Amino acid sequence: MAAIEPTAKQKIVKLIPALTRNGDEFLDEIKLKELKLLCRESDENIKTAYDCILTQLNVRSSRVRYSTMHLLDVLFTRSSYFRKLTVVDIPKILELTVGINGKILPQPANFAIKLKALCVGLVKQWHEKFGSTYMQLSLASDYLKDNARIYATDSNIITHSDRIHQMRIEENRAKSARYSRLLRIEAEMQEKNSDIVENLSIMGNSFEILVPKPMEDVLSNIDTSHSDHDDSRPTYKEVSSDANPLASLLRKRKTNTLSSRKIAEAHGLGSVRYELTITLSSHNPVDVTETSDNAIVYENLRASYKLMLKHLGFVSRWLTELMKLDVEDDKKREALMKEAIDLKRALEMAKTKSEELRVNDGVTKITSDSDADSDFEEVVIPEFVQGRTTSDVGSSLARTTQPSVTTRRDNHARSQEPSLHVFQSTKLDIQPCRAPLKNGHLCPRKDMIRCPFHGIIIPRDEHGVPIEHKAPCVEYEIIDDVVSDEEKMNDEEPKHKRLKLQMHQ
Amino acid sequence: MMKSLLDREIGTQPSYIIRKQVIERKLESFQLSTLKGFHTEHGGPIMTLALDNVQQRYLLSGGADAEIRLYDLGKNTAQLREPRITIRSKKRELKCRNAGHEFTVTGINWSPHSWKLFTTSSMDKTVKCWDSNYMVPVHTFDLKSHVYSHAMSPRVRNGLVASALGDHFIRMCDIRHKVAVLTLSGHYKSVISVQWSPLFHNMLASAGEDGTVRLWDIRNPLRCLVSLDYTNEGSPTSARNVGHTAPVNGLTFTHDGLHLLSTGQDNTLRLWDVYQGTNVLVEYGGELVNKARLCVTLALTKSDKCIPSLVFHPTSDGRILIYDLFDGTLHDRLHGPMSSINCVIWKQHNQELYSGDGDKRILVWRSKVEEQENEDVCVEMNEQDAWSDYE
């Protein structure tokens, strides 16, 4: 016993404070599992755990007590021995967690409220579950019910096990959602797959029509005809890209020395020791141009190209979605991924081919024209900001928006002219009151009409003595300044009134 | 157990041994009964309980709501088939304000040799005599002071009721002549508890807020016989003698009347030798919590060959402590109510304990052995562990 028990005990003694330190309602799963395993071993361990929990409950912090109650609930619902121990101390526990018998819960206050609600709820739950065995639980529950005004809280509590349960449900839901998404992608892929393959084959056919296959071409040259050099001139050039199947094929053929000698012989060179210079041109790798003969093929190819671009979009979307999905059925996902990657590769290959054939020239023009949204964003916004005229913008949509913009600008400019004048600060030279003060100075207050200490502001000499006879006239001028121009037009009467008032004063 | 039965059969062992073993087993596993219970009918804390001495069948309870209720224990125990026995009070509850008490009922006593009569005391300064058949008060003694408790003389011919009063006196009332006959004076603070000796009919024990425990010969009302001193020093009647260092609120004589037990707010329980008037110096563990202001009722087993002498002490933190009377060892702690337990009653016949507490409840405490005889399946299920999360 001495050899094993202390370690288990020490573990428990270490685990419980670690579990309940942070005041969280989620208990650390790993630690909790460890503790549960330890407690499962023997009743002695449970006793140790219980003592530890009681110690934690006695800590003067509602935060610690809160998470300790969660832990207590976990063990309470599991171990019968733990229940026996707990039931005995129910009054003490309620004192510490609900504050019965006039006990006060410690800080922090928000946790104290939560703790109280939790404990009341827990006692209720325990009573429903185990009340028939443990009379004390019924007593505690009844007590809390009797004193409902003080202790009862309506809020539903969430215990640790509830939370685990909830988490499990959510996990399942997410899993099923992911799986259904996978199925959706699969269905979509199956639906679109035939279209894509068909389109690709159409494109492939078109390519064949436009660009004769190198092998056939060469072989036909060897076997059948000794035609002129113009015909045998290779219509393909090695393209730097390895992905180009034409190029790789060509290279393969080149490595085959035997056949190359044949080629050389067929072309009347007699020997392979000639140096052949093949010029690579990046801007026109395939020397096929659109003529009236192959116009229909080109047209078809263009249509297919457009469709292919759309398909490429689909495929890349599937790929990103599949990459993000985290499904248990990984085989299925991988199979789908593989399929999507194959499709994407084929599509990209077709894309490069058609770009080499310059199919995209016409198409891009069309798409850029039809894609009005992007034009609007790219062209109109900077124009609007910079205030330039937008006549040179090619987009029709931009043109339609342009007049309204300019009118708004004009309006703004027009309204700005007079209003700016209003807000300009005009510097008014306000005269100080200059009434003589007791300390010998003159009153420095600057008021428009009336000083709050010395009445109406009147002109005074350098000693502050009023200059009598001028008074009404000056007053008139001051009022003139204040009254705006518009008012001046029809404000004869008030002016008189004001003057009269002055006289009375 | 089987060996004991065989031994009894052969005759090598006296017959009481088996009974003793059974009772010991019962006492070892005392717990709050889940099968038997009382309806919560009182409107306030239950202050006192009384079980009749004749059949131990009728239980009286007095509450802080001034109500007195009578329960018939015998009738309901016959129906143990039900999952939960609830004992309802008799219809004849004493609610009538004119006849009943006005304030907290502090004490109830059954007449020693019949269940026709009982007396109650209350904080409304009265002691009442009741006819239990009609549940009406027969006579009311107005004592002009709070009555903290009272005791009926075990000698029928005496017919005396001693009341512990708030005005420092103990007053005797003769229920046959319906007059207050004499007053014992000596305490210098409120008297909280009084008890008649079962052995000497004229002897009365009293304890009060002044911390003294006094023994009286009622034939000499002017001074007490002995004022008990816990240090066992000084003269027996010295004014400096104190039984406890704090108010004493519980007194009880052992059934043989040779010893007296007192409990005080200094959280100690003391056993006194009545003959010598000395402290027996038994140390009863340090777990006692006694903050009660009013009288606390202790319960004692009536010890014989089979039943050990035990003390049941209710505490203010809602426990019942079971001590061995003579060596003071803590036999068991019973847990249950959230608030204080004010009184306990021991039913010797079938080894049951009844307690009244501050939660207005009367609780039944029984042996687990007995409980298990009527246990349900669901109860057993609740006692199982459930370690798995996936249930």
C-alpha cells in the first residue's frame, strides 16, 4: 500500500487544484479522465479526491468554487461512495456555494451569482436523480425551495456533462453536414463529368483537325510521299513547357536515333551529322492561323473554350472544397480529389493548347466586353475619385453612369461658391467696454452691444468717460454690422425699435 | 449470526445475546429514513417533541408557530408496504387561538402514566393543561414571565408542574388544585431547563443562563441542595460554583436517576453524579455545536443488557451526535437538515429517533438494516457507480 497509494494520492492532490483553478465551466478533459481513472481504482482515492474538493470549495474565491462544483457534480453522478461522502456535508457545501445560514459568498461577484445558480440547480438535479436514496438531498432541495425567494434562480444551469453531451451532438451535426457536402460535391461531379469529358473530346478533335498529330505526320511523310520540303517542314516546335504533350512526344521521337536517322534520310539529308537548328518562338509556338478554311473549327473551339473555362472554375472550386473538408470517410474524399485533379489537369492542358492556337484572343475580347461589372469597378471608380472626364472609357455602362456623376459634381461646385463665403471667418474688430473700474483700469470686456457689468457699450475717451452726444449714432452702426444684408432690406422697423429701447435705457 | 442462533439453541449462550447483536447492528447503521417521514405541517421551527411514556405511540410536537400537533405513530407504521410513509397529524390540531398558545411553544410533557393529559409551556407566559382526547386546554396557569421549559413530576400523587421562568424563579403549579404552590429562588438569571429526578420524587434539577446547574429538594424552596461545579472544588452550595462557563440550555436525568446530563452554550456536555453532586469528568468529543437560545431536548437510551447507554445530542449545525454516555466516545454523527435541530426523541421500542428542526420538519432516523428490508430496485440502482460517459 505504501508503495502505490502515495503516488495515486499525490496525483489526485495535484490534479484537483489544477482542474479547478481557472473558474471555467469546461473542465480539462484529459486531466478529468485521469482523475476519473484514479478515483475508479479505490474508495480511498475517492475519499482523497473528496477531501481535496472540499478544500477547494473552502478557497475564498467564487471563481474556484464555481469550477469545483462542476467537478463535484461529475464525480457525484458517477460514484456512489462519493455521493455518500457528499450527502453528509450537504449543509456545509450549501453554506459555501449558496450562502445558507447567513454565509456570504466571496468575490468575484459575477461568479458568486453563477455559483449560486449552479448549486441550486445541481441540488435540484441530484434530488430528482438520487432523492429516493439520499433523504438529505430531498431535505436540501426542499430547503432551497422553501426559501425560494432568497436562493432560487430560474436560469437553467449547464453542468459539465451537459456541455460534453452538447459538444458531442454538435460534433455529430458538423460531421453529418460535412458528409452531406461531400455527397453533394460527388453528385455534382458526376453530373458535370460527362459534360466536361464531352467538351474536352470536342476540343481534342478540333485540335487534331487544326494540328495534325506529329507521329502521323512524320510517318505519312516517311511512308507515302516524297513531297516538297515545304510540306515536311515541321509545323510544331518544341515548347519549353513539359506539360505540353506535343513537345514531350516530339522529344521522345528525337531521342529515338534510329527514327531520326530515317527522318533525315527521308528528307534527303543522308546523314544525321547535320546540325539542325530549331528556332523556338514563345509568342507563336504553333504555326496555325485562322483562315477562312478553318474558321468553323475555330468558332467551335472558341465555344468549347468558353465552356471549358467555366468547367475549370467548377473543378477548382470542388478541389478547394474537398481540400477543406475533413471527413472520416477519407478514401472517398481522396478518390474524388484524384478525379478532380485529373479533370483539372486535362482541362488545363486543353487550355494551354487552345491558347497556343490563339483561340483565347477572340474569347477574351468577348468576355471582357460582356463582363460589365469588372469594368465598372476598375474604370469608373478611379474616374469618379479623380474627377476626370470619363468620355474615353470604352465601357457602355461607364458611359451611362458618367452624366449623373458629372451633374452631381457640378451641383456641388455651384453650391460651394456662395456657401463658402458664409463660413469664412470675418474678423470683426470689437471694441472693449472701457468703463472705469475701481482699480483705475478700464474694463477690458469685449461685447457686441452690452457689457454685463456696465450696460450698453458707448464710446469713451481715454479715461473711460462717455462721449455723450455720439451715442445713438454709434449704436446704430453696431446694429448695422450685426444685421445681415437680407435683413437690412426690410428691417427698418425693428431698427427703430431698438433705437428707442436704447433711448429709454 | 448463525453461530449465535446455534449457541442459543444448545443453551451455551443466554438468549439476550442475539437481541443484543441485532440491536448493535441496527445502531451501527443509523441514518435518515427514506421510507418514513412526516408531513411538514408546522409553520415555524419545531421547538419541542414529546412521546408518551405508556406505549410510545403518540408524538406531540410544538412549534414556534404556537401550534401543537399530535401524531399517531402506531397507526401508520402498520402500512410499511408503501414506498414512503408519511405521518399526518391528527385532525384535532390545536389551532384555535383562544384556547391555544399565542407564541412559541417551548415545552410539552405527557402525563407520566397516562395519555389523557399533557401540559405545554409557551413564551406567552402561560403553562396549559390539555385533555388529549378532546384536545382542549383544561386549565391555564398564568405565570407572568416567559416560560422556557417545564417538567411534570413523575409522581402522580404530586401532580406538580415545575416551570423554568425568565424572571429567575422556578414555579410549581399543582394541576390537581389548579394553583401555583411554591417558588424556588436561587438562580440569578433566567432559568432555561428543569427536570424531575426519576429516582427521588422530591428532587428537581434546574439549569439557567447563569451557567449554574442546581439540584433542589422541593421541600426546602428557599435554597438549593447543591449547585454543581465542574471543577469539583469548593463547597456544594457555594455561590461561585458554575456547571458551565456559558448558559446551560439542556438537562436530562438518566433513566435510573443516578446521573444528570447537562449541555451548555460553551459547547460541552457534562455528566454529573447526582448522589455525590460531582462532575464525572467524561469528555465528550469536541464536535459539539450548541448555540440554541431556548431549551434543547437531549435523548438517552434506556440502557439494559442489550442496548448500550447512548446520548443523542442535537446540534445547531443540523447534526445529531451520538455519544456513549459513560466513556464519551463519539458513536456516530447523523447529518440531514440545513438548519439547527432543536429536539430529539428516542423511541426505545423499535429503536427509532425523531428530531424536530428549524426547517419545520420532523425527521425519522432509523437503522439502515430496517430500511433495506423495504428497499426498492430503484434505490439499489442509485447506489451503483456510473463511471462511463456513454450512458
